[in-house]
Amino acid sequence: MNITISRKAGEPLTFQCRPHEKILYAALQNRLTVPYECATGTCGSCRAKLVSGALNYGWRDAPGLKALKVDRGEFLMCQCSALSDCEIRIPSAVSVSDSDLATPDHLAGTITDFNKLTDDVMSFCITLENEVSFQAGQFALLQLPGVDGARAYSMVNYAPHTDRLEFVIKQYKGGKVSEWLFEKSLSSAAVTLFGPLGHAVFEPQLQRNLLLLAGGSGIAGMMAMLQQADQIGYLEKHSVDLIFGVRSSQDMFYVTELKKLAATYPDTLKITIALSDVADAVGSNDIASDSAEPLDKLKIARGFVHEQINSVRADTDTMAFIAGPPPMVDASIRELVGSKGFSAEQIRYDKFA
């Protein structure tokens, strides 16, 4: 199908979309700067208006539809595929991207292993049929067999080229994907992905100090950034502050990896684990969890992630990355802008809705 984007300024842009392919995916494969955030129907950022043609609307209960005027032809590009040639309008300016970000594509792979990190958090790996390149902080859309709709997960690992992607997932009651992963034996299960996606990426060439704010599984992309920073010697010359928020000491994970990095870069890397559960019995840096693992260079703080921002190094030469639940992301942005005087250019975020 031919999809034409009519523009107020400039000639229309036309790209091809295969049958059953989401319009957003096809546009991104053609390197068009169409708007999106979650790409899974949750946020509503990829809204467009159908001018002519016919669509398969996909997930009609997508939460992002609440922000749209469906009766006026608005739709979510991440949920809809074309049934005919279509003309659409997008509220923001669209052009052909000249970004260095890798072009997203459809990927095939196999789940290779699982590692339970806490009672309700698990990491898993996918071995791809072909190598892929991505930037630290990006994510991929995972499609599991028998589960309707794709889910977005950030890569935990980083390498310039790799055929192995690591992800972390938190179990939610009623969550079809988390239940699928937690309750079944899925080694060697075939899956498909689309990616890499996301603009909240680490760009070493900017030579900025970093403030990393993560809530729960939002730590995934931050781990990739720290891996890349370690690989290229970035932490030898730049300060990095990480605030990692979890509910209690029993909910902490990646402690061993974070301890090793903190010990390697004691002068430049500062890591704080924020415990939001005030009833947690752990009150010092001596005990990490049920394993009684010493925390060494990691600092324990009480409260939410945004409440720790004033205690870290952050100024106009700092780039902030935020990932986690929407309330945590919103509160952190307000704190950065209000208390630290951050500009929009200094803040990049992913909401794990």
C-alpha cells in the first residue's frame, strides 16, 4: 500500500506499507521523523488523521486512544495497518531523518535463557538471527507467540554490533507478557522484534556529565549506558550520578554489577539506591538483601527517586536521563526544572507505562 503524508510545508511524502504492517513501523523503516514514544498504543504520541483510504484499526482498546478524536478520523499509527492506499496528516513536521540512529527493522530471534533477579523481576536474553546495532538507551518491541500486541523493552546490554539482546521485565498481575515469561518454560521459543527505537540515547560525543534516574525496570537502559561508558573510558573523565529507585531492599537487583562499577570509578561514579518503602528494615549500607551482600560503594537513601535529586552533582553541563513509571518520570522532570534549573535540551526520558 502507498501511504502519503500531506504536509503544510513541502511536497507530500509517500512510502510503502506491507499488508498487516503497522503504519508507524513502515514510516520508521523509511527513516521518516514521525512522532512516537512507546510505539505500543499506550501514550498516544503517534496520532495521525486519516484523510482518505481504509485502515485496520488493530487494538481498539488501546489506552492512547483516549487522547484522540476518533470520530474525526484520528488514529494511532502504531496500531493501524492499511487496507488500501491512504493519505494521512500528522500534527508535527515530518521529514526524512539524517540522524545517526540505526534504521529500525523487523528482527527474528530465540529466547535463550532466563535469570530471576527478585521475586517479581526477571532478565532474559534473545539471540538474533543476524547482528544488530543500537545506541545505549534504545528499546525494541517484542512480539510473543499467542499474545496480541507488541511490548516495549529497553536493552540492558550494549555492544556496537551484537546478535544478543538482554532485557529485564517486572511481573504484573494480569500482564499477558509477564505471565507468559514467568509461568512457562520458554528456552528456545521463537520471537519477533522491531527496533531499535527511542531517542533517549547516550551520545558520548556531547562530552557531558550524566544524571541517570531509574525507577524499577527503568534501570535497563541505564545499565546499557554504563556499559558503554565503561567500554570507551567515558567514566575516567566525566562524572555520572545514578539514582535507582525500588520499593524495598528485597527488590534491589543488578547490585553486583553496580558495585563493581562503583569500585572501579570511585571518584566519578556515584550510585544511590532509593527505597520508597519506609517500613523496610534495612537502614544502613551494610546489608543489601536476603543474601546479606555488602553494598560497599553504593549509598542507600530513603524516599522516592525525585527526592534524591538535590543531593547529587548536576548543573548546566549535565545531561539527565529518566526511565520508569510515568509518575516517577513526571516528578523527576519537575524537580530537575524547578530545583536544578534544567532546560528541556538537558532532559531525555522514557515512560514505562
